[in-house]
Amino acid sequence: MKRRNFIKNASLTGVGLAVGSSLASCDDHSKEEKALVNTPHNSEKGSIPLVIATWNVKKSTLKAWETIQNGGSALDAVEQGCRVEEADETGQTVGKGGLPDREGNVTLDACVMNQHGHCGAVVYLKDITHAVSVARKVMEDTPHVMLAGDGAKQFALSKGFQPENLLTEASKAAWEQWKVEANYKPIINIENHDTIGMLAIDSNGDISGACTTSGLAYKMAGRVGDSPIIGSGLFVDNEIGACVATGLGEEVVKTVGSFLVVELMRQGKTPQEACEEAIGRIVNKPNSNYKDFQVGYIALNKKGETGYYSIHEGFSMTKYQDGVNEQLQSDFFNKA
């Protein structure tokens, strides 16, 4: 199932909205790639190096894997992998071609975190396709963790990033259609969205992660979700493991989801067990309306074990390990 269509269908309100096609399925890249498969409920074990990412993004995991095989670090790998999605105009959720906010502006959020615990992020970035690379520059070339809005754009330009119009004709058409019956309330079946989050362990055993998104479609101007927030959208602890989130960012932020998953692994849980408990923290909250939104987590630990879990059916993880690039269907909570 395509990512954006899945999140639309997860809503029980049944309100439909044509927002354009979501990220197209990626082409096969080797004879070793496997088809979409269901996986056991326990963690997936394997060797390093290892790359995992949210959703069906085989081109991105391939690029990340090749980066490691060519001597790159885990940080190099996740940056290069995420850049593939950011440059893909057919995917309306990340980078160029992302669906705009209510005012018609495409604004990007991204973050990176490396094996040393260093991190960088940008929020509400306009006119720059590769937000993940700007986030890395924030980490490496400034004393700060996060830059926002015009300041983030000015910084990117000073580092040689080229400005361009991120609103493609397809995304503009979807926005124009949305405006016909626009409901200016954050109704989840209208505010469709998702993210690419990527984690990698390189040949040295070091872990890094990245997360990049154009955020909620037709969001209020200035809205920021979990994706650029360290501890919510992404967290890396090189002694333990890492986690990245996708779905409704507001709900991830409320439980500091990625940090929670890593801390649960620190306490001895497998990545799969940790992802499942973190989803449980969301759905078991008093007055939770979890049937109306989606959240998914992917995680890995230092051993090369992986886990992934979501609230609703349809979430998947792409994994490149032991020379095999495969999409894996996630187990999920809401089986009613």
C-alpha cells in the first residue's frame, strides 16, 4: 500500500480527499531483492553493516548501502539515502514536490544525529530541496542544534545550497483542489502526511540516523511536527541503538517516542518489544483517539537486530542487510 493513501485509509471518519499520488514504488535494484513479506513478531537478527528506513524506499536504502560499501560512515549513508527521496518529485511528502501548507508554501523539516550524540536540525525551511544536508551542516558548522525559517534558509544559502521552487505543478494542483472544500481544522483524514526516517550501522559498528519530511499536507503555516525534534522523531545512542518515527508528529512528541524506544532497549528489551511498548504508550493514553491517526516506529540495536511496529495496518520498513534489500510489512496494534 502506498504511504499517503494508507494514512488516509487509516481514518475511521471516511472523508476522502484527492491529494495526488504518493511516493511511487521503487524499482528493483538487484536479483537478491525480496518481495514484500510478512515477518515474525520478534526482532529481525542479522549482521552489520545495516540500513533500515520507514516505508518502501529501496532506492534510498540502496544508496545508503552503497555509501557504506564505498567506505562512507553511517552518517554519510543516511544523508545520501534521504537525499534520494528529497529529490524525487513524484513523492509528495519529502523535499521537492512536497504538498504545501494552507498558504501554498512547501516547508521542510529535517534532522540528523551521529554516533557521538551530536545533532542538527532545520524547521520551516523554504526553497531548499535537501533539508537533511542543511541539518548536517547545522550540526557540523554551527554551535547550534536547530535553525528555523528564514534563518535556516539564509544559513543554507551561505553554505552554497541553491534556492529553487519546491512547489511542483502536481502538488500545486492538489493544493488548489483541497482549497475548494478546505476544512481549516486539523482533521487527520484530511491532514495526510508521512516521512522518511533512516538508520544505519556502518562497518565500524557506529550508528547514525536522519529524518526528513514536508510535514502535514495543508498544515497551518508555521506548524512543526516531530521529525526535526531530537528525541521525538529521531534518537541515536551509539552504545544501545536508534529509533526513528513516522506518522502524526503531535502524538510522537507527546511521548518523546524515539527516545522512549531507545531507553526501553537500554533496559533490555529487543527493538521489536521496544517499538511495541512505545505504540502502547500512545494508544493506552486516557481518551486516546488512536483510531483516527497513524504512528509507526522502526528501531535497531547494536547487535544488528531490528524492530518495527505501528498503530494501523499498512506500515512497512525497508531493510538492507547481508546484501539483501527488502520491504518488510509491519505488525500493528489495531486489528479490530
